[in-house]
Amino acid sequence: MIFEPLDFIARLVALVLMPRVNLTRFHGVFAPNSKHRALVTPAKQGKGNKPKAPDDWQDKTRVERRAAMSWAQRLKRVFNIDIETCQACGGTVRIIACIEDPVIVEKILIHLDKKDRSAQASRKDTF
């Protein structure tokens, strides 16, 4: 079968999906607006389930609730790393900078490695 160029493109374009459209559509109790969806899905999400929000949720404005998480909050959520709490005293740590330049990061790591080696050497001398 040989197509004319416009016919070929028309058939090809028909196969291209619309952007930002879900490929899976759910019906019945699995539909997003089903009042019984929360009863049958593992995440317990749906129209019939009211979200259990923390107490401070109602104190925040609508804009604050919709604001994106900071990278520190994402680290805590995904990897369970709490960089906002001091490991030594348990106090709050204030983030003062985010260094992303690879050259500067390498300089800092080299300096810390040298400092660590000198501290280890001084410990060996004391024993």
C-alpha cells in the first residue's frame, strides 16, 4: 500500500497521543469521582475519603498549602534525612547556602578531607 504524503502524515498524526492525557481511564468504583473509590484502592484516596490533614494545615493560607516543598523537605520525605535538625544537640539548623558549582564543591571536599586526615594523624600521635 502506497500513500500520498499528506495521507501518510494524516494517518501518522492520528496515532500521536494528546499531551498530558492519562492513557488509562478508570470507570465504576475506580473512577476518580467515585464515592466508593477510597474503599477499594490501596492509597485510600477518592471522593468518599476526607484527607486527614495535620493540625497546622488549617493554620496555613491557601497559597502556603500549595507551595512547593523545599529540597530539605524533599530529602526528609524521600530519604528520611533530616538536615534541619542538629545531630549533636537536636536544635534547629538554618540553611544559609546551597552550593551547586562543581568546582567549589570539589574544593570544599578536598579541604574537609585534608582536615580529616590531619585530625586522624594527630589522634594517632597521642596514642
